[in-house]
Amino acid sequence: MTDKSIENGKLTAILAYFSILGLIIAFIIHSNNKTQFGAYHIRQAIGIFLLAIVVMAVISIISIWVLSWIAQLGLLVYWLLGLISAIQGEMKPVPVLGEQFQEWFKGIG
């Protein structure tokens, strides 16, 4: 991938990590300027957001506050790793599930 391709998709990639609204804006930008870099980070961000929803739903059912803190810290680390990767212009998957996110959401591109 060329530096030009990364630069063209960088705004999309970074926005994808900032809330659901940022993800929607990233989708809109990506639909007008499709880049492999932007699509990669949109898929990572979708995976992280969906993982957060599932984890928080399970934690709310279990109601163990220590587990909630650990889960929230883990989700924060995932989010930070994805965001830092986008800022640095890298296509590094988040640990454990990042490759799965790319596979599960491969239709986005």
C-alpha cells in the first residue's frame, strides 16, 4: 500500500474509532473515497464497538463489579491500540480478535 493511499484513508480510519457517530461519518467519507486503509480500520472499529456491546450486556447480567472494571479496561486497551494504529498509518489488528474482525466484516470495503 502506498503512502498516498494511507494518507487518503487516515481521516476515515481515525474517525471510525470515535463513537458510533464517528463510525457513521467514517462510512460516509469512505463511500466517497474508498481506500484499503480506511476499510481496514472501519472493520476493526466495528468489531471493537460490537465486542463492547456484547461484553457490557454479559457483565450487566452477571453484575460482578470487579469483572466489569477488568472488561472496561480491556475494551479501552483495544480501542487505544486500534486508534494508535490508525494514527500511525499502520494496519495492525487488535490482539486476539483483530483478524476475526477483518474476516467477519470483509463485506465492508
